[in-house]
Amino acid sequence: MFNKIILIGRLGQNAEAKTAQNNNEYVTLNVATQESWKNDKGDYETRTEWHRVYAWRNLSKFAKTLQKGQLITLEGALRYRDYQEEVDGLTVQALGHGDPRHQHEAAL
């Protein structure tokens, strides 16, 4: 078995540098990929998928220089994660879904 993903897309916003609880620096990237196809009527349709990507360690030093609109290529392993985020006292929990078509988080 093999776990490898390659994404080619554009950044939807500037890279966001953060520090984890263990003081390791990481960068969050929001990457848009797009695919087009011809429908049954012969018209072209387009779908955009958004992917949240995390760059850690040495890669984060380069990744934090990336800016909105840049075309980038990412290569790494796909990982599914559960996480909790607290926003203004409200806790929002995103649970991993068993269907990979509903997951768009890649960790490098």
C-alpha cells in the first residue's frame, strides 16, 4: 500500500504561520484545485475543491513566504484528523468522515 498525494493549485489566502502547543512552528495553507469536464449536453462544467494543508518544521520556513494567488505544487501523505477549535467560547468539533471524498486535509 502507498499513501502519496500531489496537489497543484492556487493559494486562496496568504500562508498563515502559527505555533503549536509544543512550540513547533507550522504554516496553514488553503489551496484551491479545479477540474473541468464536459456534461451530457456538451457544456463545460467546473468544480473547485478547497484543501487545508499544514507545513511543519523546515518546510514551514519556506511555506510562510507564499502569497494569495500563487500556483503551487504540494507532495506528501494524506492524513485524516479529528480536531476541536474554540471560537469566542463556542467549541466547534469536526469529526473525520469515513468517505475520503468528504476529506480535504493533507499534512506534509
